[in-house]
Amino acid sequence: MSINEPGKRVAIVAGVRTPFAKAGTTLRSLSAIELGKLAVSELVHRSDVDPAAVDLLAFGTVIPSVLAPNIAREIALMPLFPKGLQAWSVSRACASANQAITDAADQIALGHATIAIAGGAESLSNVPILHSRGFSDALVAASKAKTLAQRVQAFSKIRAKDFIPITPAIAEPTTGETMGQSAEKMAKINGITREEQDRFAWASHHNAQVGTADARLTAEIVPVMLPPAYETAMTSDNGIRADSTLEQLAALKPVFDRRYGTVTAGNASPLTDGGAAVLLVREDTAKSLGMKPVAYIRSYAYAALDPGEQLLQAPVLAAPVALKRAGLTLKDIDLVEMHEAFAAQVLSNLRGFESREWAARAGMSEPMGAVDRDRLNVMGGSVAIGHPFGATGARITTTLMNELARRDGQFGLMTVCAAGGLGFSMVIERA
Amino acid sequence: MTAVTLEVTDGVAVLTLDLPGESVNKFTPSVIEEFRALLTRIESDQAITAAVLISGKPGNFVAGADIDQFLEFRSAQDAQQASALGHAMMHRIEKGRVPVVAAVDGACLGGGLELALACSYRVAAETDKTVFALPEVQLGLIPGAGGTQRLPRRVGLQAALDMILTGKNVRAKKALKLGLIDELVHPAILRDIAIARARDLAAGRIARQQSNRHHGARELLLDDNPIGRAVVLRKARETTTKKSKGHYPALYAALDAVAAGYHAGSEEQGYAEEARLFGEMAMTPVCRELMFLFYATTALKKDPGVTGDAPPPLPVDRIAVIGSGFMGAGIAAVTVMKGIPVRFKDTEAARVAKGIGAIRDVLRDGLTKRRITRQQFEDQVGLVSGTVRYTGFGRVPLVIEAVFEDLEVKQGVLRETESVTSDAAIFATNTSTIPITQIASAARRPERVIGMHFFSPVHRMPLLEVIVTPQVAPEVVTTVVAFGRRIGKTVIVVNDAPGFFVNRILAPYVNEAGLLLDEGVAVDAIDRAMSAFGFPVGPIQLIDEVGLDIAGKSGAIMAEAFGARMRPSEALTKVLAAGRLGRKGKQGFYAYDEAGKREGVDESVYRLFSGGSARVEMPAADIQRRLSLAMVNEAARCLDEGVVRSARDGDVGAVFGIGFPPFRGGPFRHVDATGVSEVVRQLEELDARHAGGRFSPAPVLREMATKNARFYSTDGRME
């Protein structure tokens, strides 16, 4: 059984996403489930797939709704689909959509499915706010109380500090280090300067702006009709700054280390709301249904390292393995898409690709090599477009395959770094 | 053929109703006969201590009396006697030795509800299909098997009148709240619980006909004492007159019957009064016409839309709607209400957004009225997918275009659509004025092009005109007709001709109103006369509502097509030229306040007319004759020319499309009721006095007059 057996390869037929909006802005009233539904519904309509023929739906999200934790099943229960569409949700931090895609691809490769929908969504405008431990203990005790006296007693143990709600922090549970602190640390270890980072961020915005202006990016976006008035539609991402200059970026204060730091709001990805999905179909099924695949999944790899070391450096361990599994080297790759959590992280990853030491850690005798910057994130990345944790993997997959087709390239490589010291990489081949 | 089966277990007789060969249970004379025989058996068998009545049909308890038998009544006595027989049977169920429990799963209507009311106890299944209603007034009748007597006793006067005078459906949960039923259970245990309750009744553990209705302050004040009831009845009579304008005698008969239940010396006298009034109503022309409309719409539901061999309709599992305006949004809304996905396209995302907002507004109505849950609302909304490109059209079997009324724009959309859809896809154009054949002339596949004329607002107006061209493929017609029916419309198929049918017969009617203004008749005199004739709004008010621009445009098209007899009136032309648009412009023949509320005739409008503000008196009967005959005569021309396939389609179209008074049955029924010779005589008289030959009787009317023929056979039954 191989993912590359002719006729049984996994084709990516279409990809759609919502516009990405900075958290607390245009899409704030939509939940992750609603964003996911918008992307999946449009995917079904655009691809002309028969909804009844879809075998499974896998979806990623990082901060699930407490009330509806299986986002995939909620989306599958849209009336567009028969109620028998089985669905599950996955979480692999910022690579959650990638996990959904590889899960679905695995199911197709195993022969368990022929048509699958995979993607992810996140609403960082709608994170659950939790009660403190003390307060929730009191609530649980009160709910079990049988008399008024017991109920009053349950609340008598509450202290003032117990009233402070808890919001999920983007920090590593094991190390207590926030993402930003980790990026800051990586910049220092790998010698990434502030200027390098700002230049990279500027390029991200610039490329995203060009991609939006010439409609390559917006072609992947479903217009979202905006509640409550429905007077307007959101048709493109709202985090891309067409007018940003290097001077403006240089003027920003570092956030995580005010004295010696280099990571700013300008060279990091913003908190974002959005959803994205792709349609995966077994090669022979696509052919018999007259569908036109855009790309095939050639290989993928996951990796992990100690989160206390360099939290976002694991793509360096995953990418060489994905390439090896694909039977390719970096020279065969026409386009590279890397998730940009931070400019510092991308630049650290790029240095790692060229490093003998990191190659050895990945089990390779030679480094993967230097990525040609002209082939990297040619329509910008998460720094400009935004990063709804659960959705980003599906966005990158869609952009990579569409641009590969436009440029008439053959192979595309993508990497995604994720919390917990996780990394992902995939190689796709143009259909 | 047995419709009722009896099964006895441990002293409880279970009677299962299952009328062979029918989808619903109905009371026919033979069912009633069977029932009586079984009741006799049960009552004489001392081993039987209680009984349960249950239906063998999923989703239906009893839909009521088989109304075919009503057509057999030759006199009020016949009908009164039928009612008395019903009373006797209900009396046996109510007072007999053996207590009877009704186990209701599904529709419990008319005679079915009267049966349940006569039972000692009512258990219902908690499903969406379980509804209770007394719809008799909708057929011009009153409940005739004790409904006007037992329902008020069961649920109180106010709740009973609400059901009896409207015929509306009451859902299971509401029925429990009203005390109409005694218990609501899961359908899986309905039978078992009914049997258990039958045993309880037999053992005296629960009393027969125990009242469980709610007695709040309002009920104590208004339902439970004679003074309160007098107030309620008087108020109901006033409301009825206001709403029905006195055209529907059954409403008053129902009120009289209910009142008799309280005032008559004995229970028997109350039932006797109900029977007498039922008999009286069964003979009224209103009842005859409402029954006709019922049969006509029922027949239309089975009409495939083509004559001869009808190809089966193609499956429509999704549609596309192009044009996100008010019509497009309405069409999309009624489609997703039925669970069918809609690809919703316009040229700009902001327009699509507005359209989706309009769709949500229509759907939210269901949420506000609690017809649907929040989840169902979200699901319906989720079935609409907005787009500004022709993506997602590849597998769409039916595209409905509802863009701007402009031939070139529509042809452009047609060409674009054909390039992205499959060869089998149907292109339906929603237009009220443009000939379908002209639009189809731009098509590569004109046999897949058809007209769908929806009426505005789409979610409220029940009619759909499907317009066929000479080239259209029969399966396109059957598919579109079946789809129209699926989205809840009454569908008539008409041939492609200017104005199709509905607007065609409306044009001379509205125009005649304008000509009356030219002659110096007052705006409100015309509207009052036609409203009294039975139209929901008068013609001038209608122009204001539709918009003078639209009325003017369609008037011009009709004048061009039909010449002198549809020449527009000076009044309409001048008011339109003065820039008045009607309600939407807050200025028309009527005045409107800031909020757009109509305030009465805008006297300044008369200054625009050559006659000025000096208005002449004209008897309402003359106004009514001229306007109604203008419409009737045009309808007859349409039948002559084959625009409508039958008088039935024409009558249904006029009633459901224009609001032609339902109690008159429609223009063709109106001719039959008046007598075709009399209609021709009146038309000739008008023709002699008015220009343009517009009252010259349609050839079909002249021909029928010579033979004293009718459009329908006399017994009122639809073949």
C-alpha cells in the first residue's frame, strides 16, 4: 500500500477559505464552526462534488468550543450533507488542518474512503473564558448541594482572586514560555537580526498585496456576507498592509523583550479568525467523476523536538524526511510555502535547512540546502495574511497547489511549525 | 373492504382505522356504517370494558369527512340529516357504556377532531405531524359533528372560536396547553399508554371527560361566565365583519352555533342548531365556490403540466438563483425552506450580501412565529451559498434567473449560464412582462428555457405561473411544475403571450379603473366598490402598492400588444409623469406618512386630471360591473386563445394570483353563476357605450350564450 500507487494517489481537487480577519474585527460574530461551514459549503458548491458522495470530513481546531467540541461533526451536520457523513476533529496546534488533511489522505490511501473533505477553522475572537479553579469547585459543590445551607457553604470558600477569569494563553504548558518569548529566543540563538525580520515581514505584506490585487489570492476566498446588517461582504483578508514601509516596521517596539528583543507586532503573525478546507479524492475516482485534480499528495512527515529548546524549529526535522519520502531533493522543488508564525521562526528554519548539525538530527548526511527566496511564500504568508491556528494548514495547501499550477511547476514543498515543538512538512506534485 | 379492525386484549377493544387505498383516513358513509356496527358489538360484549381508537396510517389520525359526499347533498335537509347522523354516533361514543380513548398520531382534522372530542380521553403523539384543526369554514361550512358544541366546552370559548373561525392548525404542545388533549407521549408508546388509560377509565381511576384546561384570570373573566362570553361573542362578530366584509356566511353561522351551545335550553338543542346551520351553509353559493377551489387546487396538485404522455420530472437536488433582488431572494428563501441548496449569484458581493440579508429576513419570520427552531433557521440559511462568479453551476439541474426586467440583460445571463451548466440544465426566467420566446431566442438550447412567473412577495403569494413556449421540452415543463409544487406553490401552466395570464387579465381591470378616474369618479369610490366586491385591495391602491412605474411599464407593453382596448388612461399616465411612484415613493394616488403608512386619498392628485377635483358620483354596482367584466372578458379571451389550458386554471390563477374573490370561485365560475347570456348582454350594453371595443364580448362567450352553455358541469365536481 502506497500513497503513490498509480490510480490510487490522493488528489487535491479544490481548496477554499474564508477571508482571514484580525481577531476582534470583521468576522468576530462568527464562531469557528460557522467559519468552517462557510468554507466547506463553498468548497462543495465550487467543486461541484455531490455532497452525498463525500465519505468523511476531518477538521482541525486548536481552541474548540466547550459546548460543541467536535467541530467536524457540527460542520458535517450542515443540511447540505446527508446525516450519515462521519466526521472527527483533530488538534495538532498550528498544524491542525494539516493533520486533518493527512488523516483524510491516509483514509483514502487505506481504501477506506474515496472522497474526503479536510480543513480547519479558528475564531480567536471567540475563545472560551474560564472560571478559576476555586470558583468552578464552588459551582460544582453548589450544584450537588441539597440544602440552602450547603449551597451557601459551597460559596463561602471563594476568595477574591477566584473571581478573576482565566483566558487561554498562547504559552507552552510545560515550559510556561509564550510563543513570542520562544521566537525571541530563536532569533537570539540563530543570530536573526531585527532588520532581517522586518525585511521578511515587509516582503510578506508586499507579496500578499500583489496576490490580492491580481486576484490570485482572492480566487481562493469565499466572500463572507457580514451580519448583522448584511449590507456588505468581506472578500479579502484585512491584515495585509499595502502601505507598510520598512521605516514603519523599524519604529515598532519589541514586545517580548523590551531591552534586547527584536520580535515586534509587525514581524509576527496576528491573532486571526478564519476557516479553510480542501477536497481530497482518490485519483481514479476523480477521473471517473470527471473532476480535475490540481495536485497529488506525494509525501508528508511530522517531527518533534524539546519545546524548551527552540519551540518552532521542528520543520527543520520534518522537511528533509518528507523530501526523502518523496524521493526528491530541494533542487526538484519549484515552490515552497512556509507557515510564518514569526519572521524570526521562518528565518531560523531556513538557517536550519542549511545546517549540517540540524541535518544530522533529522537523520540526514547532508543538509537540505538553501531555499531560493524567490520561490518562497510568493503570495505572502501568515505574518501578512493572518493565522487562524486551525485553518492555516489548509490555506497553505490551497495556495501552494494553485500557484504551482499557475507557474506550471511540478513539485511544491510546505512546512508548518506548531506549538509543543511540533513540525510538519508535505510534498505535493502538480496534477 | 374494511376500514376499521377490532382487536380485543384483556377487555380493551382497540379499533384501528385504516381506510384501504387512501393515504389518509376519511369518514365516508361506509366507514361510518362500519364504525356503528363495531360500536354496537363493543357495547353488547360485556367482556369489553374500554376501547381505544387509533389510526393505522403513519402521520394521520383522521383528516375529516370525505367531502365528496357533500356534493351529493341536494337540499339543506340532506346536509342537516347527515350532521344529525354524525351527532348520533358521537353521542354513543361520548355517553356509551364503554369509555373510549383517542390515540392521536398525526393530523386530527374536522370530523377527526370532533371524534376525538367525543372520546373520554385523548392521548397524542409528540410529533411535528400531530396537528388539530376544524377547517370547515375554509370550505364555507361549519363543523357538523358536534365541534361547535364540544370544543368550547373543552378549551373555553376564546380558544374554541380562534380555532373554529380560522380553521388554523394547533400543534400538539399547544393542544396540551389548551386542554384540548389530556396527554402527550412519545409515538412509540402511544398505543400502550392509550390502553393503560382505557383501563384506568374502566376502573374509575380517572373520570370521563375530565376538564384539564387552564383557568387563569382571563379565562375566568371571559370564558367562564355568561357576561364575559357575551363580550367575547360580540367582539368576535365585530372582528369577523371587519375581516370578511360579510362575504362569508359560515363565520356567522359558526358563531351562532357556538352561542346556541350556551343559550339553548338543552344539549340536544345545541346540536340540533349546529345541524340546522350546517345544512343551511352546505347550500350556499359561497360553500359551492370554496369547494370548487378546493377540488381545483387538489386536481392541480396531480397535474403534471403537460397533456398526453408526461415524462417524469428530473430530480432537482439543488438550484441556482441569479439576481439577488427582492424576487431572487424570495425564490431562494422558499427553496431553502424545503431543504434544497441554492447557489445564489449576483455581480457584486455587496449585492449578494443584501440578498442574503433579505433571505434571512424571510426565514426569520418562521423563527419569530416559532414554526422553526433556531437550529432549523441556521440550517436553512446555511443552504444558501452566495457567489459573484459562475462557479458551482456545473451540476445544477435548474437555474432560475431573476435579474432586472430587460431583454438584453436577461439574454446575456442566459448565454453566460448556458456556457457553465450541463446540457440538461433548465434555465427558468422569472419575468412578468418579457415574452419567454424572445428571451429563449438567444439560447443555444431553447428547449431548456421556460418561464417561471412568481408573485411578490414570493413567500406569501401562493401562485406560480409556468410559461411554456412552442419549443420547450416536455420534461422541462414537468420538472419545473413539480419543483414549483415542492416549494409550496399552486402551479398553472400558461402559454407564452404578452402578460401571460394573470397580468393579462389584470391589465384591462386596472385600466378600467383609470378610465373611471378620467370620467371623474373618485379614487376611494372605486377602491371601496371593488373591495366590497371582494377583492383584497381596490385597483388604485393596488397600483400604489405595485408602484406606478411598474404599472406604467406593463400597461405600455399591454397597449402595444393589444391596441386600442388597452390604451392607458390619462389618469395613470399623468400621475406617473408627475413623478409619483406609489407607496415606495411615499406619494401616489394616496398620501403616506413618514413611516410609509397609507393615510387616505391624496386630494392633490386630482389637480393632475383634466376633470380636476370635482368628482362625479357613480353607483358602486356600476363600478363593480365595469371592472369585473373587463377582467372576466379578458379571461375568456385568454381561454379562446389557449393562453390558459382550462377554465379551472384560469379561475385558480385569478383567485390565487390577483385575489379575485374566492367566494365567487374565479372569473369563469362567476360567468357560470351569473349566466353566460346575462354576461354577454351586460358586455354588449357596455360595449355600446364605451370606446375601443374593449367590452366587445369574447367569441367564446358569444358562442356559449347561443347554446346557453356553462364552463363547468352543474354538480360542481372537478373531473
